[in-house]
Amino acid sequence: MTQLCLIVISKHTISAMKTIYYIATLMASTCASANFDDNPSKIFIELAGEIRLIVLDYKSCIAESEMEIAKINCGLRNSHDAVEKVDLLIKKDSIRDAMQLLQIETDTEISKVRYIKGLQIIKILYEKVLSLDHHFASVRTLNEINKLSNPNQYPEYNKLREIIAKKREKKGGFDLSTILSGNTIVSIVQTISTLVDAGMTRQEKETQLAEVECILDFTLRMQNDLNTIYFETAFLHTSNDKIKQDIEVLFKEYTKPIGYTQTLDNCRTDDDWETVKSKMDEYITTMKAATGAPQYKMQVNFDFPIDRLLLFITQYNSFIDQGGKFYEKFKIILNSYENSVQCESKLPTEFIKLKTDIDLAISKFNVAYKPVEVNGTKMKEVLYGLNEFE
């Protein structure tokens, strides 16, 4: 790059530098203690630094070329020799042609940096999406939720039913069908009504009921809430599958212009990122050799995938915000059981574990999976140098 001695820096490029420095300053303290290996914010700081190097490398040439043109203009005004004026005009046109050529070179270099950083962001976000997929796959299943909310899954309750079955009058009561016995409300109603008619003293009935009152209270109060947690978690898992599919499509479209044909999953598995970069370098070399409309088309095809990346980041941020709010809601639901103090010793350990899992999930959504901080207008400024307040 150092061999390029003449350059014009567009108004948008200079604006981009101002914006990048402003954002980088704001983000520096935030990123100081972060894990840069999975922090997209680092990519934006690196983007700012690399564009700065490109601009500084060319900026010294601007002053030289402008001073040279100023000298030529002065010579044109003072010269009375026609041949000398023609030579000066030819030299001036040559400088301007070189400046236009180097402007294209600058835009290409900045596009290359944006493309590489965009690729790194895709890589980071894909790892986060895969981690989320693992997270949702490991949460409580419907079967486990049913165990928490169904009294028939508790030994104390089944013991009571066995005692009642032995004590009840033969002519009283009846056995539930397999389907109805699995229904929480029907089962409890049948058990309580049978207990009332069982051949037991009042004290015996109260003693037996005291053994299961927390179980009955917990399962009746929390059944719908626990099912809500399961189904909404299943919804989040399905949504994450959609996010995973979208980022894989994004990668396909992102690398299509440069001729890379492997899927994102294969690229990750084979650690084939260097091949992507090699394809990009080949594409840029071909684009530089082209002229006119073909070159412009290649430049557009090279820049357009970054638009798709912006859209995906917005989608990802929305999903993470939604997921975090869902888990905050789950925490409120689990903490809403009003007899938790009285029944603390009787509550199933799985319920306590579920509360711990929810707290851990909230922490992950706030830290590990958190939205990309630079988005929307600010991201457009960083990636495209568009200052909407100019």
C-alpha cells in the first residue's frame, strides 16, 4: 500500500473516521475486561483501527497531490508559453487520473476490511447461536415438567393412595381409568373424596393429609405455570432454530460473490476460514483489474452482503432481548409460589434446580449471548461511513 502516493479521500470516508473514533472511545472501557474471542465489539474497534491505518497511509499523499496541482495552476496562470501550458495541463490530468484510481483503491481496501470484519462477526454469532441451541436442548423436558406438576410422581402421594385403597369401604369409591388417573385435578379430587369416606379416624385422616398437603398445594398452584415455562422455552428453542438457519443462509449469500461454496457448518467444522479469505483476495484482484460497469457490479456484489449482515444482527439482537425477557418472566413465575416458605422442606429438588437454571440462563443472556452493542444507525456509520447528521 505504501507505493500508492496519490489519493483523494471522499467526504464520507473522512466522516467515517470521525464516527469510528467516537464509537471506539465509547466502547473501549466496556471491552477492556471482556473476552475478545467472543465479543463482536472488539471487531468494531479493530475495524476502526484498520480503516484509520488505510486513511493515514493515503492521507499524506493527498497533501502532496493537492500541492502539486496548486503549483500547476499557478504555473498556468503565470506562463505565457503555449507548449509549457500544454505540458502542465497534461501533468495535471495525469495527477487527477491517478487520484481517481487511488480513490477506487481506497474504497476497495476499506470494503475489504469491512468484509473481513463482517465475516468475523458471523463466526462469533454462529458460535453463540450454537451455544444457545445446546442450552435449549438441555433445559427441562416436558416429561420432567410433568413430574414436577403431577402429584402421582411423588412417593408420599402414592403412599397415601395405597393407604386409602386399603382402608376404604369396599362398596365406596371407584378406581380411575388410566387416562383420568394421570389428570392432576381429577386424581386429587378422587383421592380427597375417597379419604373422607375411608375407614379411618379423623386424626388419622389429618395426619395422612398433612404428609401430602404441600405436594397437593404445589402441584395445583404451579401446574399451569410450569407448563407455561416449558412451552415458552420450546418456543424459544424453535426461534433459535430459525436464527441458526438464517445465519447459515447469510453466510451462503455473504460468500457467494467470492465463489466460496461450502456451508457455514462445514467451514466451521473444517476450520476453512483461510480458504474464504483466499477466495476474497482472488475476487478483489479480479475486481481491481476490471473497469467500468463490470467493476462497479463486482463492487456492489462485494458490498451488498454487509447489508444482509446488518439485518441479521438486528434480528439476533431482537431474539436475545426477547429470550432475556422470557427468562425474567420465568423467574417471577417460579418465585410466585406463595407457600414456598412453609413448604420449603417438601418442595422437590428438581424445582430448586429449575430456579437455579433460570438464574443461570438470565446471566447468560445478559453476558454470553448479549446483543451486539453497535447496531442500527451507528453500525451503518461504522460500516459505510454514512453520517446522517452531515
